[in-house]
Amino acid sequence: MSRGRLGRYSLWQFRDFVIDRAIAILIIGVLWGYVLIAPLRTAMGPRLALNPSSPAWPLVIMVASSIVSLSVLIALNGIVSNDRKTGYYRFLFSKPVSAVLYYAQLFLVHMVGVVAAMLVLSAILHTIVPDFRIVNFLLYSALIYIAMGGIGFFLSVATRYDWLTLAAVWLGSYVLRDAYGAKPGLPGKLVQLLPPVHRLTDVANGMISYGSATVSDVVWLLGYGVVFFALGLLLLRQGSLAD
């Protein structure tokens, strides 16, 4: 299959994303946001007088950033491993199609889908919290998709239980960095190899609230995701989906 024909197939990949994942992301995002924002709306009125200097603003950032992380987890769930478990790869690659190009394109299509879903959710939130900046939120969503999604892509190539492993790695990194990150010795050095999740709070607050964040934090998150995405593609090229 030529690259041009594979590129046109991205429309079908996007359609599958909308049906299989985007609807779930939107429903969960609306429900999650409503449960956390509704009490504030009841207390402060239909249009929340919130801005980055408000005491309740961190709650808005927590809600928004949590929805992004959960959406990326949904988007990356089984992105490669599902085809292996169900045997669909036999049909997908019965013709001369590069698995590396196919799944790289699928990764990008899912990124577009996540950002589009976040556009819908942020537009809804903006009507309630006018100071919530949609563009800033979309930039943060793209950053987290690359950082978290790159790891998820690698795990989906390497294991059949990618979503569970990704959740364990992402949440476990919080716990281990908090417990051993500041301690001297070998444990403190080893946790530095874990995903840089300790940067997320500052990055989320900076990017969503003001549209900027510490460059080193952004580069670290992007670099970590890109490296693992590249490792996933390398594993696809060197390995076999039938394994």
C-alpha cells in the first residue's frame, strides 16, 4: 500500500476513534467535570467568577488536567495490543502495509481525536468559567498526549495489558518520586528514570492558566514521550505482532 493510500485510510481510523473512544471520552469528561464543578457553580452562580488568582482556581486546573490524562489513557488503550489479541493484524497486514507506518499514523490520528474532544469539553467549560483559555488547554492536551501517549504506545507494543501497565507506571511514578525523589543514595537516583510526572502540576498550572511553562519541564515531558514512541516503533520494526 502506498503512503498516499495509507494516508487516506486515516479517515477510517478517525471514524473508528470517534465511535470507539471519543464518545466515551466526552461522556466521562462531562460527568467528571460536572461532579467537581457543580458545587462551585451552586455556591458562586451560573457564571463562576474564577480566574488564576482565585482560591478555587486550582480545582479547575485539577479537573481539566485529570480529564486530559484519563482521555489519553482511553485513547491509547489497546492501540496496538488489541489487534494482536484479536488477531486483526492478520487482516490489516495481509497486503504489503508497513506496520510501523500504520501504527505511527494511528497514534497521530488518536492525538487529533483527543485534541478535538478536548476542544468540545473546554468550550463547554469556557461558557461556565469565562477565564478558562481554550487554546492553552489544547496545547496542554497535546503535550500530555505525547508525553503519556508515547509511553502508552511503547507498552501497547511490548505487552498485551497496556492500559493497566500505563496506569500503574503513571500513578506509581507519582508515589515513588514522592517517597524517594528527595532521598540520597541508589533509590533516589533510580526514581529519576521514571516518567517526570512530578512536573505535571506546575506545567498544568502554567500552561492552562497562563499559556506558558518552564521550558525544561516541557522539554523533559516531550522528550520522554518521543523517546518511548520511537522505541515502540523500533520494537514494531524488529519484532513480530504474532509474538
